[in-house]
Amino acid sequence: MKATPDSPVMNLVSEAVLTVGMDQAAEEVRAAMNRRGLRFAAVSQGGRITAVLDRLTLGRQLAVAGRRLRVRDVVHPGMACLRQDANVAAAARLMRITGSDAVPVVDEHHHLIGLVTADALAAGHSN
């Protein structure tokens, strides 16, 4: 079934998410993402999800700067998250505002449930 703007965002959440810390080595994170076949990782800082790391962006940054990068050198903290009761329209709006192809979905305690990706929105079905 195709998702509508009012459809629950939870219908499109990918639960296969890697969560990484700001001080982790970027090269190690990219290797972990490759092993698990993930394009995105959620970045945690102080117990809260603050960014989404894109493997493609990470690869470009590593090609330029080399292996000494940390996650904090690549991401911009301050990512807005969606609550689990949000709808598809809210996810699309947040992606447009942030320019990100993925946004985190959290519960009422700000614990990560998963990510919604632009591909999932376009396909209109679960990952």
C-alpha cells in the first residue's frame, strides 16, 4: 500500500540502524556500515541522537582528509528528530529543511526507534 502524507511515519521506519558516537574513528564507522550494508548511521551525543551520518558523504570526506577523521569532523550536530507519532508529511518536510536523506525517529524518551529514508518515502513502503 502506498503511503499518503497522513500515513504514520512508523510504517516506513528502518530498524536496522547503527548508532555511533562523536569520537569514533570515521574509517571504523565506514567499515562497520559497509559490513552491515547500511547507508546511514545515527550519531549519539550525550545519550541523544544529534545527527545522521551518510556513508557516501563519509567516504568523500575520508578521501579528502584521510584516516584521522572522527565522526565529529564529518557531521553537524543538532539534527531534529521525529516523534514516533509523526506522519509521512512531517518526515518529508524535515528532510527538505535539513537537506538530509534520512531522519531519526525517536520515542517519547528520545530513544532511537529507527530511521526514515528518502528512498522509503519515495517507495512508500517499509524498508
